[in-house]
Amino acid sequence: MSNATHSMEDNFALKIFDAHLHVGKWGDISIQGRKIEPLKNRTIDSVTSLCTFLDKHHINCAVIVPIYTPKQEEAFLLNEFILKIKKKMPDRIVP
């Protein structure tokens, strides 16, 4: 199980920085009548799920951004969640 408070220095020899990682929970999304599933079977909606994802893919640090939604204003609701993650994982997350 992942420890969400460990630092990136504790992890891996090769440092990997993900410059664009979406967080949030995908639902059924259709754009112009087509169902899209860009992150099929992946939800990052907690500190634990983010840390698990980062560790599984050997990512030391990531820029996290909200998911896409048909109503873009809904994505801004994730900003508080992103700041919460930043406080818990300050050396692994760039909001």
C-alpha cells in the first residue's frame, strides 16, 4: 500500500516528471455525439489513488490538472481537491 506522505527522493533512481496528469472521476462523456473514454478504467479522485498511480508508473513528480468535462466550469470545482493533494504531497505535485 502506498504511503502518501513519502518524498520523491525515497522512490526511484531515474526521476520521472509527468508534465500533464488529469485528476478527477470520469463519467459518461459525449462530445459531438461520440462517447469518449480517454482515461478508461482510471480514476484519480483521492490522495491514495494518486499516490498509487504515481508509484505504479514510477513517476516522481507530476503537474496535475482537472479532467475534461462538457461543462468546463465543473472542472474548476476540482481546484480545491488539487490544492488538498498539494498540501499532502508537496514534493511530488505541481498544481
